[in-house]
Amino acid sequence: TQTSVNLTHATSEQLLEATRAVIAGGGSSNMRNMGVTDPLVLDRSAGCRLWDVEGNELIDVNMGYGPHLFGYADPDVLGVVAQQLRLGAITGITHRLDHQAAELIAATVPSIEQVRFANSGTEAITSALRLARFLTGRAHVVTFEGHYHGWSETVLRKSAITDNGSDPTGAVPGAPGMIPGALDFTYQLPWNDAAALDALFAAHGTEIAAVILEPICGNAGMVHPLPGFVEKIADLTARHGALLVFDEVITGFRVGLNGAQGVLGVQPDLTIVSKVLGGGFPVAAFGGSRELMAPLARNEAFHAGVFSGNHAAMSAVVAMLTKLTGDPSVYGTLDVLSSYAEQRLADVFAEAGRPVRITRAGSVLSVALLTRPQETESDYDAAVPLIDFAAHRRLQILCQRAGLYFHPNPLEPWFLSTAHTPDVLDSVVATVKDSLARL
Ligand code: PMP
């Protein structure tokens, strides 16, 4: 069975060592190189599975940080993109696919009439915030503790997600080398703290260009907004002439066809989508009403990119959104699968007597071992300090050796897909159970 396998990784080890000589840290993202103990160098992926260079097969629940709603190498997306690649991957000229891709976004994301495409969440967010500053003539942006908006200069803070638990509050600039004062125009508030929000707007309401948030937070565990909290942000931004910006990089096309804004029934001014949007290809978009996007339409606000809206990415967007709009019942299916996984996992952690925090929004699950059980209300609010990062990493290594991959950082969610069928999930749960027994 899955749980009795003990993977070898001598070839991965050698190859990773060789890669480290020519790629700083061995992978092109700090998140990727963080907390890696057992090397894993891949050969290929399909469905919910990975194969490493030794031929070991693993079940993956991190799934490339979330784009693959239908699993890796979904033939419906791959077929369309492969055909487009032969017709031209990128020319830097508007293509008929651009219109189709943008119309599909406008038809599904309630707050979007017009978009611009970019290549990553970070890029789209940077452009959206610049647009917000242009539109309001103000400089300050408000962010929330535990929310991640990419690695650009004005939003990156050291946090549990960027630093593997070393600073749960996110009070410090994200990285040495940032411009001194990069965060002087960024306020950071605790999530779900209405009083702090009121106080900030009362004192500084006229300076605030935008409030940016993950409407359902996915980078500090899945932390849902308290009832009325997002509505309150919408009300305060509207009354003070600031813009409401939803970072739906995780939630867009993931928690439902209309994203978190569809689930919550709150319309932001600007929205950023990525991940599921491209079905595994690098693409992001930001957008809002035609009125708000007008400075870009007039070439007054600046946004560019050689690869922005390239034809390969646009074909992936068209394939993915055509598939999703054609059968939105996939969200119900994923919810049933994910709820099953959530319950079974909760059971095995309870049986093992291991305190855990499992939170979920649709098919995004957060599973984190704790140092002690959550007991009080504030334990639930400020759960990051309770996370046992070291024990979680030990569990991650045991699971990886037994053929189950999730991220070493407990704050990186599990992204389930239609490839995670009940028997796959049973195998996942069995591996976790077995690894907990040996922890
Ligand atoms: N926003 C959120 C909510 C994210 O989860 C991420 C990445 N995980 C980003 C922005 C940054 O996106 P990218 O890594 O594509 O720049």
C-alpha cells in the first residue's frame, strides 16, 4: 500500500545539489526552497500525482500552489494550448483570443467589466495598486496581517508564510534589500478587527487609496471573514473615497465560479485573479468597472509586459473558463470531496491525540499541527502562534517518504482537485494516519 513505501531519493539528492550550484537555493522561489529536508526533484506530473527522477510516485495535495482545479495535465486545457502553440505563442499584438478570454472573465467575476492581463499575481496586484493610487491621488494602502499579496515593494512583509513561522505578526518589512521606507505608505491591521479598522479610517481616512485583502484569507490558514467584516470594509472605503481591492489569486474560480465576491455577495472596486484562471499556465488579470479602468484605456496609468496576455496564456484562460462555465457543478463535486477529506483528517488527528487546526473554503484546506488545542476564542483568531512548525515539518517528511506531498510550511494550503477521488483521499488519510503514529 501507499503507506508502506519508503521512497529513496539518492538521484534527487545529487541532482538538487548540482542544481544548487547554478540556481540560488536550488529552486526559483524562496517559498520552494524553504524547509526542504528530503530532496524531491521531479520528472513529471499528471492528475493528482507526481513522479520524481527516481520514478517514485507521490500523491500531491499542494498541486502547484493551486492552479490545477482539474488536476495536472488536464487534457481539455492542454489540447487547446498545444494547438495554440503551433499557431503562435506570443507576438506582442492583440489576438482574437484576448477578446474571448476577457469576455469570459467579465461574464463570471461580478465586479469586472474590463481587465488587463499580467503574468503573475504579484504583477497584477502591483498594477492594480498603482491604478488605485492614480485614481484617488492618495498614497497609502491598507493590508491585513497574514494576507499575502506577492513580493512587490509596498506589500511584502515578513510573515509566517514568507518566513516559515518566524514572525507571525508580519510587522517587519519582508526582505533585506527593500527600499528604505518601502512600507511607509502601507498600514497593516489585524484581520477581522472592526475596531482597528474604524480607528484607522477615523485618523487617516483621507490618505487611504485602497484597502487590499484576500476576501477569504488563504495564507494564514483558511481564515473566513467574520460576518459583516468585509461589508464594513466596503462601507468605510466607499465613505472615505478609497478603493476596495480583492486579491482573489487563491479564491478566484476556486471557491465558486464567481469567486469569493460571489460567495460573500460583496463587490470590490478592483479584483485580481490568477492561479485557477490559467489552469496551470502563468497568467493573472486585474480589473474593475470601465470607469475605474479608464486611466489605462487612455494610457495615462502605466501597465505593460512583453508576456502580458500572450497567446498561450490566453488560450489556457479560454479553455479553463469555457470548461468551468460549461459545467459549474464541479464546485459542488469538489466541495463534497473536500468536506470528506476534512472530516477524515480531523478524525485521524483526533485518534492520534494530536492538536490540529483544519480550516477550509471549498476545495482549499489548511491543515496545521498545533502546540496545544485551540480552546478560547482568541486561540481561533490568532491561530498562527499556536502552530507547531517544527512538528509539522517532521510530519511532512514522514508523509513525503511514504508518497504523499504537501508543503513543508503548514500555512501553504492543500488545493484539492477533481483528480482527488474518494479512494485517493482514503490513501492520503491512511498515509497521514500512519505518519502520525511514527511522529
Ligand atoms: N496573492 C495571493 C492571495 C497569493 O496566494 C499569491 C501566491 N500564492 C500571490 C498573491 C502572489 O502570486 P504570484 O506568486 O503569482 O506572484
